Amino acid sequence: GLLTAAVPMIATITANSALLIKVFRLTRRLGEALPNRGAIVMMLWVSFAFVISWAPTIALWTIEAWDGTIAISPRIILFSRYCLTINVVSNPIIYVLSNRSFKNFVVNMLRM
């Protein structure tokens, strides 16, 4: 349960933090904006959606692991399940908004 989502989340946060540090150092050294800024922003949004979508479920798993006798409201459980869909739904939207070639591909597919 808990490790299933916690490990990828920790890896995502660690990788993004390392990437951000490198980007800021490189930007400061070059004194100008990086040409791949759009790709970096897209990756950060995708990672943000991943963390936000899994946070409620990980919190529930942590509570259950800490004290299995706590009664959790079915509404809270349902909310955590709905949050999991944020990642699935948000990724295509983020890609369309961030990547022009992907947006053109989707628009062409929808026109068929």
C-alpha cells in the first residue's frame, strides 16, 4: 500500500528538486533564460499533478498504518479515490497546453 505510491512520489520530488537546482544554477551562470523552459515547466506541472493526486491516498494509508483502529469516513475515502483521477485527467491537458506538436496531433485526431 503505502510504499506503492510513496516511493514514486519521493523519486519524483527528488528528481524535480535536482533538476530545478541545476536549471537555476545554469540560468544564473548563463545570465539568460534556458531555451527548454517550456519542457521544464511542463514536467513540473505533471509532477505537481502526480503529487497532488496521490497525497490524500498516501495520507489515508499512513493513518491506517499508524493506527488501524481509526474509522475513516467513506466520503474521505471516496475523495481520495477521486483525487487519483486528477493525474490521469490532467496529464493530457498539460501536454496539450505545453506542447504545440502534441496539441496539433490531438486537434487533427479529433477532426477525423
